[in-house]
Amino acid sequence: MPVDATSLVRWYAAEARDLPWRREGVTGWQILMSEVMLQQTPVVRVAPIWEEWVQRWPVPSAMAASSQADVLRAWGKLGYPRRALRLHECAGVLAAQHGDRVPEEVDVLLTLPGVGTYTARAVACFAYGRRVPVVDTNVRRVVARAEHGRAEPGNPSTTRDLADVEAMLPRTRARAATFSAALMELGATICTARTPDCGRCPLPECAWVQAGRPAHDGPAKRVQKFAGTDRQVRGRLMAVLRDSTGPVERPALDSVWLTDPGQRDRALHSLLVDGLVEQTDDGLFALAGEGGR
């Protein structure tokens, strides 16, 4: 059954979270920054960092003029720091080729470094009000439940998922953009993965509820652990370099993970391969763009 757009948009107008990137006057560049930061990172961690970045780098050319190391330090503990490097690269392209402005068209956005299918559509929709389907994990879950009666959406299919949401979009641009934001908000705050609050759901009909909320019939999702993983080791190594004022000697990095030297060496090597860390000619280690100074 189709999602009731009127009920959803009315609910969103009354209940949407006051997120800083939803306020008046936010630019396409600032929306792009928020979308990159929000990938796999909770809103509560992103919001204060985003506020700092808006002040520090209000336009792409401002970030492009900063070093990779400056951006990585400002990224802090948001995780997956390769996103920061790609955003820095993107800023350079925007400054040099797009008049210091983020383009509106999805196909042009997709040519930018680090901008994929979701991010391109999110920027086009939320920054410029384009009538394009925007699909993330939360949206896929709402559609699976409300329209298809399934507890979980199953494996992603870009073509199918975009078609599902495209069919739901209101015809006018402004209303479609609001609907997209509302659909995402519903999945993030009420139709959550583990504890959906169906009593507060604004949708008058939901196929999953009407079917008795059947359990997911596929294999249970594996919870991704963090403690003891290479990601944790990489994070600790990056923290040493972010906190330093220049290149550091190898013992400063070795000391952060003594339990498994092999894992530590593997994590350091991966940071070098990813271009997040550099090794100087004299054997010191530094953040990207800082090893030659």
C-alpha cells in the first residue's frame, strides 16, 4: 500500500528534529559537507563538527586552500577519515571547475570526487529542492514495512529502491523534497531497526502492521563490532598524528597498540596505502600533506 504523503509531510512539519543543516540559508556546499559526515556516523557526533566546519570553510575554495592535514585534524574522531580526504579533493574541483559552488544536477554531482548515488541525490533534493528519490537505509526500511509488509528490506537494489521511492514522490518539487526528508526522518526516529515505535507512527496504514508485524525471515544481521578491530587500531594511530604538531617517530605509534604488533603494523600500512598517512625521507610519520614540511 502506498505511503500517505499528506500525513507524513504534516507530521514532519510538526515533529522534525531541529538539525542545523535543515535551517534557512544553508548552502549546497554545507549540505554536501553534512551528507559526507553523516555517512555511518550519528547525528549527535556530526552536528558540532559540522558547525565548526561551516565557520572555518564556508565555501569550497576555503577548504581547498587548507592542507589535507588541516582537514584530517578537523575531522577528529568522526571515523572513516578517507571521507575527509575525498571532501578536500572535491573542494578543489568545485573551486576550480564549478565557480566555488556545488552543482544542482545529479549527473554533474556524480562526477565529483567522493560523491556517490545517495549523496548526489541528497544534495540535489535537500539543497536545491530537486524532485529526485533519495534512498538510504532508513528509507529502505520504511518502504519495506509500510508498502511491502516486510520487517527488513533485504539486499539493496539501486534500481528497485529508487523506483519504489520515485513512485511515492508528490508531483510538485517543493512537496517532493519535503516528503523525502520526512521519509528519512520517520525511519531515523520512529520506524527504527530494533525498536519501531508504531504507536507514534503518522502513517494511517502500514502493510507490516496490518500483517501482524511478521519477523524478518532472513538471517539475522550481524552487529559490527569495533573493539579490537583494525578500525580501532587505525583510529588510535590517527589520533597520535592529529595531536602532534608535525611528523612523529615510529615508537610514538607503536605504543598505542602493544597487544598485537602484527595488527598494528597492518593498520599502519593500510593508512599509508589509503593516503591518510605519509612517511618522510628520514623515516618519520605524518598526516597526509604534512610529511614534506
